Amino acid sequence: MAEQAACSGQVLAAQNAGATPRRGLFIVLEGGEGAGKSTQLQTVKSCMQELGFTVECTREPGGTKLAEQIRSILLTKDPDEALCSTSELLLMYAARAQLVRSKIRPLMEQGVVVISDRFDLSTIAYQGYGRGFDLQEIKALRELAIGDFKPDLTLLFDVDVDTGMQRVLQRSSKDRIEEESRQFFTRVRQGYLDYAQQHPDEVCMLDGSGSVEQVAEKVRQVLQEHFGHLQVQA
Ligand SMILES: Nc1ncnc2c1ncn2[C@@H]1O[C@H](COP(=O)(O)OP(=O)(O)O)[C@@H](O)[C@H]1O
Ligand SMILES: [Mg+2]
């Protein structure tokens, strides 16, 4: 799907107008399975470094020692006991609370640009649209876990479900969530698309179906538009 016209760098630019950032930035890559998040993380990293920022990358669920332990519960399929969807939701927020407090916020306070492979929008898409949890219940958990903390920019990579699944098939083995059905991932994609449409000031949607280099070029363009004016002087 084509990028939305409302991919609005202007909002952030206005917030930061003319100022050298006093704190870091938080940039998130989102999208369904095989959308290209992990591939494009490197593009985001090098682009922000070229703008002069110190950059740290992380991922969700996980990113800290304890949160990575939670990740392994979330993604490993246990033949003896199925993880219920309520536990899945609560563990996602447990991992997120830990990641924000012990890694993202401290780094941002030092002026670092933190880039995360997935964040809270994944929960809206997967546990909300995918599993069917009420979005208001998710909102209440979010407020408990991370308050009003949110990314400065979310890059949403959109590919159709079949393309994404084809790409994932090429990977060695599927984790517990990647084993879900095509219908599940269709709902997940709809969750992303709905959120992007409703929050054009937070989410910039990119067509992830082109070649790696075509998508990377688009990523560089978007980052330049959003953050180019913040370039750190050497
Ligand atoms: N634009 C692209 N075109 C073709 N293949 C891609 C593209 N982006 C990523 N891939 C490949 O698809 C697979 C999934 O990409 P990945 O970045 O791991 O997706 P995600 O992290 O969103 O699940 C990888 O094997 C990757 O090399
Ligand atoms: Mg990935």
C-alpha cells in the first residue's frame, strides 16, 4: 500500500522547532511478520548515526536481561502447557515496563537515540486485533505499565499477509506467534492499518513490498524529513 500523504513530519518538527534536542529520541519499527523491520533497523541506525546521534538498538519483547527472559516464555512453544492469551498480554506489558524503565528512558536521558524493533503498537495489533482483547482494556494496562510514554516516530512497514508469510517461510524456524493462522495475521495487519489511519501524527506507513534498497531509500527520506533539522554538530 502506498505511503499515506499524512506521514506528517511537521508535527514533530514543530515540537522541536529550531532546537538542539535536550533528550534523545525514540524511534520504533512496526509491522507484521516478514514486513522487513529487522532488515531496515540497520538503515535507521546508520541514518541516525550519519545525522550525528549516538544510537542504541533494542527489541520487543525483550531488550534487557529480565525482559529477554520474558521473551523466551512468550516465544517458545512449550509442549506441556499452552500460554493463555491473558498471560501473553500481561507478559508483553511486564516486559515493556521493564524495558522502558531500565533501558529506554535512561538512555534517552543521556541524549541517545533509541531504536526498537517493535513496541506498544504491536500489542494493539497482535493482542487487540489478533487475539481480540478489548482496546480499552489494553489502554488501561498500557497506562499502568508505561504511563504516557510513547515513540517520537513509528515507522510502519506494510506488506500483504501472503508476502510477509512467504518471506518468513524462508527463515529457519517459526516461533510460537509466527505459527498463527493467515486469518490471525490478516486481523493484525488491519490493526496496524487502522491505527496508522487514526494516528497520522505518530505513525509513518511505508510500503514494505519493494526491494530492500527501495524500502531503505524511503526510510532514509522519512528520517531526513523528520529529524534532519536536528542534525548534531560535530
Ligand atoms: N524488501 C524486501 N524484499 C525481499 N525480502 C526482504 C525484504 N525485506 C526483508 N526481506 C527478507 O524477508 C525476511 C523477513 O525480513 P525481516 O526483516 O526479518 O522481517 P521482520 O523483522 O519484519 O519479520 C528476511 O529473510 C529478509 O531478508
Ligand atoms: Mg524481525
